[in-house]
Amino acid sequence: MNKKNVFLFLSVLASLIFGWLYVHHYQINAVKTQQIEAITDTARLYRTKTGASGTERKIFVGTRDEALAVLKNTDPKVYNTLKNTPNVHTYTNMQTTTKVDTVVKADTVYMVKDSTGKLDYILSKTITEPKGFYTAKVDVRNDSVGLRLQMKDSYTIVSKEKSNGLFKPKSYVINVENTNPYISLTDVKSFEIQPENNHTGLKIGGVAVAISVGAFFLLKH
């Protein structure tokens, strides 16, 4: 092995090591940026073809410690849930609003007298939405109004990944849609908790690959 080959080998090896470390550092920063974007993202709301609602938002992907670090001052509710719940892998929270506008026309109003001769009236009506999305029972008396409302709904939750280009980590979004047009999704939050990353191990592995490539290059020359 002459000096020229040694110098060439060391140059190639150094380039590979520093190049890999640069890419690795870039990827770590990109992941942190995506985590902040996921926390500060707002839900995108829309209506489905059937008139129900849907929402989409970025998913936070990271370790438990990374999630707690960004949630401590931004979302105390989720922070306490993750902190006090061991072995969490996925956390998803949805918010909805319900609005039913119905005019009740009773068929019969019952008028009765109690033992004192006081006249009371009773209006009772059960309403069933044509497609079965809700059932409501209304009872109106001269001194009170009662309402019992039963809603039916179902949800489709899909998590999907999105490619962001070469050397950039993938981002993830959650999409939620329901079926009941009287219930509207207003927000969704989702967290994917991953095992702790061993960055030191990754660096050692990358350096080992660089040395192997450099050794192969030296043997070929």
C-alpha cells in the first residue's frame, strides 16, 4: 500500500463518514420540525358526498419523551394522559358537535285534572329520523319539558404516510369520517408513540458502513 492509496483511502473514508453524519443530523432536525408542525397543525374540515363530516390532521410521531416535551406547555390534557398511562402506542382524540333542528307537531294533547281539580296537559311525541340517525321522545307538561335523544353514528379512521422527498423523513396524517349528518367532526389529534431511538447506535452503524465501503474501495485499488 503506497502513500497515495493510503491518502486516497482516508479521504474517501472521511468523506463517507462526514457525509453520513450530515445526512443523519439533517434527518433528526427534520423529524423535530415535523413534530412541531404536527402539534401546531389545525384540523381540515370537509363534508363527505353523503352529507356527513370529515377531518384531516397531521399525526405526531415520536418517542414518549419527545411527545411529553412538546405537550407540556401546549396541551396539558394530552400531556397528563400520556404521562400517567404506561405503554401507550397510539393516542387519538376526536371532538364533535351535534345539531338537530326538528319541529314537533303532536297528534294528541291530553288534558287531565288532578285530585285538587287543577288542569294539567300532557304532550308526548316520538320522532324517528327517516334514515335512523336519531330517535327522540318529547314529553311536555304544564310544568316541565323532557327530551330523550338517541343518536347513531359510525366512524372510519385511516392513518396514511406521505413522502416528502429524498433524505427527508415521511410524514403521517390521520383522516376521520363519520356517517351521521347531524354530528359534525370539529377536531382530531393523534399521536404515534415509538420506542426510544438509539442515535449512538445509528451513528456507529453508519460509520461501520462507511469503513466497509472504504475498505472495498482500497482492495479494488
